[in-house]
Amino acid sequence: MDIKVIDDFLPEYIQDKLLDFCMSGEMGFKYLPLTLPTYGTSNNYNDGEQFISVIARDGEILNDDFSHYYLLPLQIASLMVGFEFDLKYIFRAKINFKLKQHTNLKEIINPPHRDHNFLDKKAYTLIYYINDSDGDTIIYEGDNIDGLKEMKRISPKKGRVAVIDSKLFHSASHPVHSDRRLIINYNLIF
């Protein structure tokens, strides 16, 4: 399985609860001037600012107050695609909060990346879309960042999850029409 997209697998009240938590001001978001500081900006890609809130790292939950809600998309999606869920598999889980970019550019595409460098292990990236927005996730073919070819675009839709083989390069886009783009990014290593 390289890419799998599942829509509306969570009850709507859980989808709403996740969005409400993110907008409540209790998540402790941290400002980052670039989404990928180590990649920077190139002629092909434009990086932009975002806020993040780390939920889990190295199999340990860092935000206990709402963790049962934030783990539901991961738990249910893992059952639907056929891999076992265990906290020890979570390398990192975080919420990315991108704001509308006021620009003349049609699209602001962040630099392609892999979420980790453990390419010798079985690993998945799951992206749960918390709200409806523009700002597609782009999946690429290729192993060299300079020679990537766009393979698939996934539009943010509230209640959608994308399950991606972590060996694939991907990038996010910033919203230019919607006020915000909220996702939970889960990185699993088996």
C-alpha cells in the first residue's frame, strides 16, 4: 500500500470535537516561521509559517488532556487499513495549523520531504484533515528531491485521512482561500 484515502470514518461529533479542541486555545501551539526550516525556500517551492502542537513523540503521549480524541483517527484508520495500533509505534504525532496566505500566488507549496529517515523500516505517515480547506497535500514519485514528479493530490476535507508509505516524498500547501488548514500528522515506525 503506497497511498490510501478514507473519508468520513469518524462520527461527525468526534470530527467536530477535534476541531473545537484545536480552536479552543488550549493546545499550546508553537509558532514556526517555516514549516521545514532545514529545507528553506527554493525556486520550485515556497515555505510558509505555521503553528504546531506536538501530541506524542517516541511512543509517549505529551498532551494527556485530549489524547483519547487525538488518537481516535489513528486507531480507527489503522484498523481499516490493516495494521496493528500500539503507542510504541508512534514516532511523532502533531497538529499543524496553517493560516491563509495573502499572496498573488495561486498556490504556496512547501518543500517536499519525508517525515523521518528510517527508510530501512516499515513506516507510515497518516494525515487526518481536521477541517475543510484548500491547501492540498501532494505526494511525489522519485527518490531524489531534485527529480520528483507529482503522483497524487489530496484535498483537505474534514473527516478524511490519508495513509501514505513514509518512503514517499510529500508536501503541504498553504491555504490561499480558506482561513486555516488544520491537520494531525502521525508518523508510525514498526
